[in-house]
Amino acid sequence: MILYSDDTSPYCAPVRAAIYAKGLAIPIEPPLGGFRSEAYQRLTGAGTIPCLMLDDGSPLPESAAILAYLDEKFPDRPLRPDDPEGRAKVFAILRLSEGGIVAPIVQFFHDLSDGVAGARENALERIKTGLGRVEFFVAGSGFAYGSQFSQADCVLAPALFGVKALSGMMGEPELLAQFPKLASYADRAAKHPAIAKVSGELQTALAGSEINAGAG
């Protein structure tokens, strides 16, 4: 089993966070020849990152699918609650974070590189909407859903790291402070070893490269 990942991709960060939190010995490697290469396209089918190559040699793309698989395959240190309501709420926070925060950040870099007029304003509006929606559902203490570190944290905490790191480029350096419950959560989540490790990887990657948009 191998995870193909790129430290610049915010879609890859949640999967690495889950691997670290669960203590899994899964090799993490960059895409063969880059994720746009023909070799990587042929190997993975979808040609996106992250992609988990399973033990039978078949590819599993899409970060949400990989997160679900890892918890099923390796039930020790579960990253989902035991009850169906809890699992559903964790998944809701995960999806709101991915669609409302991560996706607009990636689109922002696409638009900047393409010279799209109003890229900063468009990104800021979308991310504010996303942050507001997530703040409504995130817990007021502990992790995203109560006291247990979950898949929701694997997505939300790196996404908020991205907001803090990039909001200055959008013209509002203190953007996260406008959402006090999320700002407080981000400080708490940053202390978790898996999030601290992923945040360090993101920081190093951001220092030398723009966000990789070929993710899923």
C-alpha cells in the first residue's frame, strides 16, 4: 500500500493527517513523474492526488473515499464516532470544510494564475460563506465534533491553517478572527501531533510553491 501525495495540495493533507493519527506505516510518495505525467495517469486512472494504491495494485482516489477506507481497513484508533448520528455529523463537517474552504482556496490559485479579474474578492466571499457554515456546526470545545479527534479534524484543521496562511493575499489578514469559534478551534487542533506534523509540511511547501490544484 502506497499513498501518492503532494505537500502543496490541501486535498492530500487530510489523508496524511489520518495516517499519522492512526499510526499507520503507509509509505507516502510524490506522484510518479508528477501527477500530470502520463505514467501517473495510467497508474491511477483518475490522475488526481491523493491516490492510495491498495495491496492488490488497484488505485483508490478521492480523499473522502480514502479516509473512509482507512478507518474500515484499520479499525484501531478510529476516526469516526460509534453512533450513526455522530458519524453523519463528522461527515457533514468534513464535506462542508472541503467544499466551503478547501475548494475556494484551490480555485483562488487557479484564478490568480489565469489572471482572472476579481480573484481575491471572489475567493474571499466564498471562503467567508464556507467558514460561517462550518462554524455553525463545529463544537465549542475539544475537537470539531466533541472530545474525539476525527476525520472532520483531518480536513478542517489543515483547511484553517490554509486560511490563516493565505488570507493576507486576499486582503484580510485577520479573516479567521471574524469567526471566533473556528479561531479557537484552530488553536486547539494545532496542538494535536498529527495536525502539527501536517501543518509543518504545509508550511514548508507553501514557502516554496503555490498550492497544487490537481487534487481530489
